[in-house]
Amino acid sequence: MPDEFQIRIHGDASQPTLVYLPGTHGDWTVVGNFRRALGSRVRFVEFTYPRTVTWSLEEYAAGVEATLLEQGIRRGWLLGESFGSQVIWP
């Protein structure tokens, strides 16, 4: 399916989970230095959004949730940058 999320998970599952949702750029290209600064203190999960212009915020939110559940991630802190903060609310 072309409308798929990509996910990268860094760190150990025993650490607190921090999920990063990008801004309108839609991927993890600007968060690398932040992730490295966190080091091994958290399990850092980062997303790339599907390349679509037809989805609603609710569809993005449902996709994020489904992708996290597929990876066995059921708890964590959400960090939304710009557009990503709007995805978090639904």
C-alpha cells in the first residue's frame, strides 16, 4: 500500500518510550541531533508520514496508533513537531 508509515525505533524497550511525530516535512530528517542528544535515556520512535494529500488528521492519528501497536508499543510519551502536534490530538 503506498499510504504507509515508516517507523524507526532506537534504544531498548526497557527505557521510557518517546514517540516523535514530524512537522509538515513529514519525516525524520531534522530530529537526528535531538535523538543523539537523548542518548540511551529513552527508546526513541520516529515516523515518516505517507506521501498523501487526501488524509484527515484522524486518519494520520489512526495510522500512527496502528503502526505503534504493530510494533508492540502501547505506552509512551508523544512529541509532535508543528503538524505532528495536530496529529497527536485526535
